[in-house]
Amino acid sequence: MLVPPEKRVLAESNAQLVAKAADIIKQLGGQAATAAQTRDMLNLNK
């Protein structure tokens, strides 16, 4: 979906982007992974 230039707004922080992404995932019936789950999925655990 294209957003017209007059409606485009820059995020104030990365946290704001993450919250928006998590909200979209939830609206679609999914669940966002936690930081620990993501590290595990990416094999980043030490």
C-alpha cells in the first residue's frame, strides 16, 4: 500500500517502529517474538 507524501510521518524512535510492527503482527493474528526468542532463532545465544 502506498502512502501519499502528505500522510508520511517519520518515527521518533526505533522503539516506536517495533511497537507498530508488533501491533500489525497482532492484528494479523500472530505474535511477535521476544528478544530472547529471536536470539535463539538466529543462533545468537552464547
